[in-house]
Amino acid sequence: MKLIKPSVEYIPQDNSVDGMYRHIERCGRICYKSEDKISEYSHNDFVGRMIKSGHTAMLEHGTVYLFFSCSPYDNKLYSHMGEYDCNPYTKGGFIGCDDNEQAEDGNYYDIMGDEASGNMQFCFTTNYRVLVENDWLDDLQYAVTPFDNHWPKRYTMKFICDRGVSHELVRHRRFSFAQESQRYCNYSRDKFNHEITFIDPSWNMLLSGVYNGIDKFDGDYFNHALRDAEKYYFKLLDLGWTPQQARSVLPNATKTEIVMTGFEDDWKHFFDLRLRGTTGKPHPDMLVVAQLAWNEFKDKLNLEL
């Protein structure tokens, strides 16, 4: 048995199509804890298998930033802008025209290096699943590195927390998720060091030796309960149960890894509920990981949402 504290890590995506594929693989392999299979060339194969198998939820973690310069007389492309505008998983829209007056204001076409032509310009932020399922892959030719004014942006965070906290995380349905699967992860294997990892709850503080007013024996009972769960989980596996069957004896304290990708305003809503408690006092363990996530935004992205 192993007992650890929760943690949160910002996972950046490289600004290229190849970088997007790598990001999808990194997020997707969390599910089966198969990160050891990531190689220099594995991302293309991984994404291809996700598409072929219909497991397209993982593609949602690949963010695509698009910039279109559209002639007002190009009815086909202008109509396509309307399709993006109506897509529920895409945000953005019309940002102006690249006429001379706009140029003096330093508008977008200057950043893109275009000549003024009177074209209408659009910025959209979407994900790779949208392009695949709508047969819009040709639009990757319009993919750009997001510039400062390219709103909105999407961000990916990796949470290491207990299963109870993860049940609250997935209630934020506007996000995309990839989570360690107890159905397929067999914790008796070498890759898990033949042990189950659990999360030390915030009120217990077993790792630090600080019990926050709770008698030490309470912590001992908690510890014994986890050891019993681990023992019986392994025993059921020995009896022929599959991991998805044996997992039924595992408690909420079991460690899980979960990746969340969402728009900036979705993260702000997340912090309103889970950190600031605008709808009620957050669960103590959720408050811990929400604070850790907020620190990642502030320290690594210079954002205070």
C-alpha cells in the first residue's frame, strides 16, 4: 500500500499539428496508464487507432486554433464560418475586416502578415474531434499559433486525486476528460509495483504527522481499512476475478489520475464553484486540488481566473 498527497500539473500543448497529436496521446494514455509506450513516432498511430475504433473522446484534448480570412463574395467559405459559429464545442467568431482603417489600429491581419484586402476575418478555437467527425480536416491548413488576442484559449490540467474528488470533477460537463480506468488497470502488475496507491485526505494528514485535532487512532483505523481493501482486491484477482470486478472493494480514497481540458471561461466557472464556493462550501479535498490548479494557472500561465 502507498499513501500520497494530491497534486495538479498543467500540461501544455505544442503549437503544431504534430504537437496536437502528441498531446492527444499523452492525455489518452492516462486511461490505461500506458505512458511507457509513448515514443517519438507513436502519436500518429495512437490518434489513428482512436479514430478507427470510434474512441473519439480522446481527440477532444487536441486544441485547434483557426484563423480565416474570407472574402465577402466567397459564399461557400462564409457559410462554413456559420457552421463553426453554431458548433457547441467551438468558440470564437468574426473579429473584423482587414481594411486600411483596421490596419492602423494594429488588427489581426497585421499579426498574420497579410496585405489589406477588405476580407472578413474570423478566429475560432475548437478541438480535433470536431474536425474529424464533421469531415473538416482540410481546415487544418488554417491552423495557427494562437496570438495574444486570439480568444478563447483552452488549457489542460492533470489531477492526481482520490476517486471521490474525481466524481465531482466530471460533473463539469463542458470539459473534456481522460481518466485512469479501474476496469483495465490491474494493480497487481509490475507497472504498479504490486500495490494500490491511496490519497491521504486533507483532514487526516497522515503523511505530515499532523492530525488536525483528530486522534491518532482515527488515522490508524483509516490506514487499516485501506490495507484490508488492498488485500481483498488482490485476493479476488487470485481467485480469477477481473480488475473491473475486483475494483468493487476499492474505496473512494483510491488514487486516480484524471486530465481535464477546457476553455478559459469554463475554468473560471470551475474555480467559482470549487475554490470560491459560490454555490456552497466545497468539499475539503476538492478545495485542496482546486487551489493547486489555481496555483498552476497563476504561476505557469500568469492567469488569475
